Amino acid sequence: MKQIQLLLLRHGECEGGTILRGRVDVPLSETGWQQMSTAVAAQASVCSAIYSSTSRRCADFAQALAAELHSTVPLSSNLTSASTILTEHKKPLQAQFLSDLQEIDFGDWDGRRLDELYQQEGEYLAAYWQNPWQTPPPNGETMASFESRVNHAIEQILAAEFEQLSIALDSIAFNQDEAQDSTLTPTAKIWLVSHGGVIRHLMARALGVERAVGFFSQLNLPVAAVVKINVLQDEQGSRYWRLDWPSGRCE
């Protein structure tokens, strides 16, 4: 069994005020940069790759994060616990940008002030938040299209990273005790910098929830939030998703 831990990072506060941000390309505010920096600093500094939406509010920070981790990612092949990060023979980190990780396209609503939208199209907007599969935004992207492209992106990422993990494992000589220890789960940690809609969809996927009316609006996801999803792959290539809730256990 091998494992990829996805560290899903939502972008921080942006310039432009309280607007509906889908494809509108606005930069992070100074506060947003600090929010994301603080969120990343609270996590382990080791990672195998960084993927990002092409939107500036994600891509700018992802590129800066990759530069910061360029020479600080430690190498390790010491399998001493069930959760081991393998970065053996990894090249210097470079952020990889995927347009399929962009936020949903809100069409005619994109970039408009939320208070204005609620005043002018409040009923329509409320119906969208409640059931976006049934009520797409005017001239915007359907939820079916959005979910399909996000799934395509994540499958590309997982395929590439599980292959890299297999290569790393093949290059490491295990001793007899380690090879027989079935509790070991070699793990690679991946940063994925994206948007609220993308992360909520991946959370729903991990929980096995499909098209549940009102579900997305019930997932509290503040700016610069970090959500962890573990994806395990067995010897037959089957994958199992697990949302990594805080355990609350005292160590």
C-alpha cells in the first residue's frame, strides 16, 4: 500500500473587495499573503510536489512557496514509522500549474459585488447556492463540467505522483525487517493550491457525497484553510480516499 497526502490550501484574502471570484483574475492582498504563509508554516516543511490553479491568487503564492522550499526539502529514506515521506532523488521543487484547478466560472456573475447581486438577483443566487447542479449561473459553467475537469486534474496529479513514489521506492534498498513490516505505508505529501469550490468538491468526493443539495454550503472553509486528504493505492492500483479529520488525541 502506498499513500499520497494531499494538502489542499485555499487562497487567502484577495484584492477587489467582496466580489464573486470565479475566473476573474485578482491578486492576493497583503493580508492574504500573510494568511497563506501562516497556514503553510503550521504544516510539515517536507513535500514532494506543488500543484496550483493558474489564477493569480493561487499561482503567485505557489511559485513563491516552491522557491522557498527549493533548497530546504530534506532527503529521507528512513522507514521508521507508518507515515514516511520519500523525497529521495527528487529534483528542486517547481510549482506545476493546471487550468483545470481553477474556480468555477460564474459567467455573468463573475467579478460582481455580492451585495449588488443579492439586491438584483437574490432569489436566483440563493437557488444556485442551494442546488448548483440544477441552477447554473447565467452563461457560466455547469457543475457537471466543473466537477469533471477537477476530477481530471486530480487523477492526473495522483497518477504522476504515485508513479514517482513507486520509482523512489524501487530505488531504496529495504532491510529484511522493514520489508516484512506490513504497517509501513510509504507516503508522499503534495501541496495543492486552489479555490473554495475545488476543495469542497474534493472533500465531498472523499466522503462519497454526490450532488447532495445544500452540502457545499454546509462546509465551512475560510480563506487560507488547509484540508488534508489521504489517497491510498493498493498493489492492484485501486485507490481509497480518506478525509483527514483532526483526531483530537493527546500524544
